[in-house]
Amino acid sequence: MSENKQLATFAGGCFWCMVKPFDELPGIISIVSGYTGGHVDNPTYEQVKTGETGHYEVVQITFNPELFPYEKLLELYWPQIDPTDDEGQFQDRGPQYRTAIFYHNEEQKRLAEETRDEISKSGRFKKPIVTKILNAEKFYPAEDYHQDFYKKSPDEYKTDRAQSGRDEFIKDNWGK
């Protein structure tokens, strides 16, 4: 990636809900839903959803750090998740729905660890922060029908999100 393009990769439960918060912001070049962290090459959604491939559902964001610094991505990421749940997120249960930040360089790792530690020390949560910070691994884009799902299937997206409990958690714990 050139200096004015970097990658950020975040796992926050169902990848459908992780696109919209980052989408259409200045400096965000693209957001691709996909899979990383597993032991199967070119996994399909059907394989990943079993929880047996080791993959996380993730969004991989290409961004211009001069227009949208990595710190701002982290500021948007943390309030989208329950960082104390290592069994999944909201109604989505299983290892494929765990939270993690996959760093692409040492600066991203440092910033991710700093923000995790700040949240941990803040007293916001009674349980420990379990969101992992991991070295980025091979990324596999998800099937086309998963890309920009909230735009392609707005009614299904709204229904799924409303049933998930994500928005209530965000409001109760992050005040957003």
C-alpha cells in the first residue's frame, strides 16, 4: 500500500453491521467484508458460519491516513462492539463472531493496545476486555451478496440489526 493508503481490519461480530459505521466517510476508500484468521484457504460463508474454520468475520478498510487517521478508525470501532464477550457478539454466537483488531504494522498494534488499555482502565465495563489484537493474516473477501449488505438489503439489515441487541448495548454502554 502506498503511504496515502493503508489497511485496517476489524472483527466485530456479524460483518453486515460493521460496514455502515465506517462507510462514506472522508478518507475511507473502500470497505470489504470477509474472513481472516482461519486455517482453510478460500473459505466460503457456509464453511465459516460453522465456526470450525477458525476464521473471524471481518471488515477490511482501505483508508487514507492523512484524511482519516487510524486513531479515528479505532474511535469508531470500539463503540460498535461488546469488548467483554469472547463467545460472539449480541445474537451472533460462535468463534467466527468474536471481536479482534488485526494490525497491519507496529504503529497500528501500539495504537490498538493503547485504546484497549484505556477502555479497560476506564471502568466502563465490569468484565475484562477480551478483544484480541492480532497480526493481520491472509484476508479472503466474502461472497458478493455480503458486500454492502445494508445498502443492497436494507429491510433485512434493519430487521437483523434490530433483533440483535447491538443498538441497545451501544446506547447503554457507549452512550451513542
